[in-house]
Amino acid sequence: MIKNHLKEWRARQAQRGISKATLARRIRVNRSYVTKMEQGKAVPSLQVALLLAEYFGCTVDELFELEAEKTPEFSHDHMLPNGHLNED
């Protein structure tokens, strides 16, 4: 899962009078998509992530981070010689 800090970065811009609609126009998306990204309901494409970083004057890493996902534990005893998991 990807965690984003978009809402915090946009709040800093809002203090300077820059609206969500302005941001949306600048990164070539609609305003509702910006809202969905802020809420974590949409993950931007690489192009949009780069445009956001350029707009805010930061790096993509400062806007987005990978959250550790819980994966089921499995034994290597279930691995096939080709490296695939034997699900039998």
C-alpha cells in the first residue's frame, strides 16, 4: 500500500491561497481526483507523481512512501525448483 503526504503538502500551498482546483489544473487532472489521492482512494501514475513533486518543489519520496504489507508466512519447503510456490 502507498501512503501519501499530499494533504499536508497541499495545506501548505492553501495557506498561500493556492486551491485544490489550481493544483488539479497544474497536474492535468480533475479536482475530484486530487481529493481521491488525498484520501488514499487513488494512487497516481508515475507521471502525475512527478508533476506533483515538481509543483510542490519536493521529491516523489517526500510525497509518497510504501507501507509495509503483511504477507502470509510460508515455508520454503513449499517452493518448487523453479521458484514458484506449490499451492497443493
